[in-house]
Amino acid sequence: MTPRSALKFDLFADSSRKGKLDEVGDPLQVIARHIDFGQLAALADDLLERSDGRKGGRPAYPTEVMVRILLLKRLYNLSDEQMEFQLLDRMSYQRFCLLQDSMNVPDRNTIWRFGERIGEDGAIALLHGVDVQLHRHGFIARGGQAIDATLVPAPVQHIGKDDRCQIAQGQQPEWSDAKRRQKDLDATHTKKHGKGYFGYKLSVSVDHKHGFIRGVATGTASEHDGHHFDEVLDQSNTGRQVDTDKGYASKRRQEMLKALGFKDGIQRKAHKNKPLSACQQRRNKAIAKRRAKVEHVFAGIRHMGGKFLRCIGRVRARATMVLMAACYNLKRLASFLDSGMDPFFKSKPSKTEVRLQAANR
């Protein structure tokens, strides 16, 4: 006798699995429900040159589809090859990118070319577009801000001693075009806690109230953390507290914050033969608790797929790091809206308060 099996075969199995996926909860559909990708696609269209089609050629994929693919690729830090495979293989990716009923999906070259066309300007436009949606839902920058920088590793370059000497003298080694394209001469080396790093640096400003990234600046790994302080300082924040670690401590910066009407939350640094007083230590500890908000952001970016860059060169690295910030804000906003978070609550609403808000809507 043939043993019974729990497997059931049906012509509508695909539809049944989609229903089960919705029942279990698809995190990508949470983002799709709450984020206006049409608005983000319109911003991208403003930067892209479109052919009128009179010369023929293959029609382009819709901009919204490509923007969804670009952001999804960054959410999980996938390569172009991996992105193409997942679009062919994974149902949740197909639904998110509006490709569930399409016979074809963008291949790796199409995905790469779209990212190149968008570039750094497109990444900044998408970040600003997400920021507009934050404000539309009431999540303005409130409660003060924390500023910090994080290292973003890039592929380590293996360059010979002679070639390094030529580069240091401003000369171009005798490399083929193919080899030159694989050498990142913009990234730099640095050490942190005795460990060497190669790559770039991402500086951000995070508001204390909601934990969104409000200011972004990029640089190389060897640049000092405070180099981009003025660039990421968010002067639109309704709170005046500015918290940073001791790496940002300087007399000029303290005077600047005072002149702009901000509250100095820069941790104090001990000097040779001049240790911190007990009062300064307590102050540093209080600041550390507040500025932990920015560390949560860096952890969130790392959990999205890692901070490791899959590109070569400063221009592409900048675009990728800005997209990191855009995707973090996008994912956090969708989570807040899905949970019924009220931007004007002093703290996270209880389940009862969420149900009352839903009933009133």
C-alpha cells in the first residue's frame, strides 16, 4: 500500500501560497503598502534622459519597477547577479517589484545600468523623497540629535610596492583598462581599536525622538570623524540638544553650537596630566545614553545586509552610502506606519491606544 503524503498538488497552488504568505506576514509588503514608490519614481524620472522611441530599440522597464529593484538590492546588499536570480526565484521579490505576472525580469546588466544612470544625484533625490514622506506623516525631526560616523569597508586592494610608489608620486601605473577598473584608488586605510580598515566613512545625524537619519555626509576611512560635523548638523530639528562622542570635542565646535543656539552635548576628553573630573564623567555618561540612538541606526544598517560596499570608486561609494540611509529611513517609516505609531506621542503607544487610533480612522 502506498503511504499517505501531506503533499497536495493543485493548479491553484501558487495562489494558495500567496495567500499563506500574506497570512504569515511578508515584510516587503509592509513597505509596499506604506511607501509611495510612485513619488520616488517621479523624482528618478526627472534625472533620467528618456528616448522618444523613434529610433527603435528595446523599450525600457517602468521607472517605478527599477526604483523598487534598486532599493530592494540595497535593503539586502545584493550584487546585480544575485538580484537577477532572486527576482527569478523568489515570489516575495517579484510581488514587491511588480513583476509577479511578467514573463521577463530585468537582467543583471539592466540593473547595473540603471544604478549607474541614477548615480549619486539620484540617490540624494531618493533620500530627499523619503524625507518628504516622513514629513507628510508628521515625523519631523524632534527632540535633539546625535551625530556620529561609521566605517564602511570596501574590497581590499592588492597593489604592488612599485605601483604604490608611482601612485604616491601622482603617476599612473602601467595597468590595462580592465585592471584599472578593478582598482579603488579613492578609498583609504585607517585603524580603529588596533584593527585595520580599508574603505570609506559615513557620517549621519539622527533625531532623538524618532531615530531617523536627518543628515548624511560621506568621506574616506582616514578622514577624521569631525570633518563632516557642520555638513550633517540638522538645524531644522525642533530640539536644540546636539550629542556626540569625545572624538568631536573642540573649542571651536563648542563655540559654534553656542552661537547657533544649540545645547552642547559633546563628551569631554581627558588630556595628559589632566583627567576628567567626577562631574565631567557623569556628564559623559548621561550623553552616552542619549547618543546611543545613532548606534542603533548603524546596527540597523548592518542588519539590512551589511555595510560592506560592492562597488569601486568614490562616486559609486557615495551613491551606495546615501542609499543605505534612504533604505533605513524607508524601512523604519513603513514599520512605524504599520504599527500605528503616532508621531506626536511622547512614547510608543500601547496596543489599546493603537486600536483606538485605528477605530477613529
